[in-house]
Amino acid sequence: MTTETTQVRTSRGAGLMLASTPLVLLVTHYLAVLPHEFTHSILAWALGIKENPWLIDWGGDSLLNILLLVHINENVDYHSALDAGKTFTVAVVALSGPVLANGGMFLIFRKLSTTAWVKARPFAAWIVFWFIVVNLGNLWCYIPIRAFAADGDFRHFIWATGASPWLLYVIVGYLVLWALIDFYRHVLPNALDTCGLLPTWPRAIVLVVSTCVIFAYFAIPGFLETDAVSLFIAGTSVMVIPPVILVTWRRVMATPRHVTDQASPVGALG
């Protein structure tokens, strides 16, 4: 196969892969949000502060909510549980969504992305990659974006334990920062290589889109808060997008020497 033919197949395959991104993002976003809410709900039922584990608040039938699940919540009465003195239960249930669901899924699919099965299937790797992105974005949405917010999962934990939001900001924030560094150093460039996105232009698009999803889309809940700290952190999150792209550009744009002169695995999609 000539170099010219390889480049045409690579570009065509990259275009098809990128064209699927909106749908893949929509589906993976659902698959990140629903386990989050049902983890809260089922654990609340198991620990005795909710009667029906499947009864969650779906947030209405607006188009925005149907597409993005912006108003969905676990429908757990934390105030009544706290009034009943069930502080430990509230603390566990509150953390279960972001920590067990999103944190757990991030770690599981981070490991899955390195398996031979995924590496041999470019489109599977593409889906796994975006699932990692949306779970990482959910973590970022809680800490640091809403570490000091007046409501939300970590605020429920603070109500139950009396812990300082600064404690959560530092400890959980460090873990989220580690996950972000790992994402840009390993997850993102490896996913691009596995998916066969070798030219600069698709790699640049994925870098920009994934960065905007994490730092801009998942900052929106922070802008909906009323306290100055949450608004400041959300604004800062959006402002760091250009520096993050600039700092990570060279690493993400680099392609392995052993694949630069070969046909892209994603070429089969074309």
C-alpha cells in the first residue's frame, strides 16, 4: 500500500470516527450519570433511608434534560435522614455517587483501555476513551468546581460529618489532579494511537473537544451556584483551557514511530 493511499484511508477513517463523537458522547454521558444516581438511590435503600431504590427524580421532559440529564437527581431525603440521626448513612450515600460510581468507573475503564481486546478494536477504544472523559469530567465537576457549593453530594457529606470543605478540596482534589495528569500523559495519546487517529488535525480536534468537555461543560453546574467561590472556580476552570491545550499539545500530537508509516487501523471503517 502506498503512502498516499495510507494517508487517504487514514483521513477518511479519522473523519468517520470524529463524526460519531456527538452520539458517543451522548451515550457515554448517560452511562456515567445513571449509575451515579442509582448508586446513591440503591445504597440509600439498602441502608434504610429510602423505600424504593428505583424511584429517582428524572428532572422533567424538557429537551435539555432529556439530552443532558441536567435536572436528574437521586431523590433521597437527606434532611430527614439527618434529623433521624443517621449521619454515617448520609455520609456514605452522599459519597457513593462520585466516588464509587464515577471514580470506580474511571478506574475500571482506565484499566480496560490498556487491554489487548480494546487495543485490537479501534471503535471500542473510542467509546472507552469518551467514557473515561465523562467520568473524569463528573469528578472534576464535584471537586474542585463545587467543593464549596451550598448543595450537592459533597455538601451532603459535609452536613453529615462536619468536615471542612477545604479538607475535601485538598484530598479529593489531589486525586482528581492525578487523574487529569494521567489522562493527558497516557490515556489521551494512547487512545488516539489505538483508534488510528494519526494525522495532526484529528488529534488536535480530540484534544480540544475533550478538554472543553472536562473544563467547560462540567463547569456549568458551578456557574449555576450562587456563592462567589463556586462561580470563581468555575470561571477559572474555563480559563485554563488554552493553557492546558498548549502545555499538552506536543505530547498529544506526537505519533509512535512504528505506526506513522503504516495503514491506520481505523481505515477499515472506510
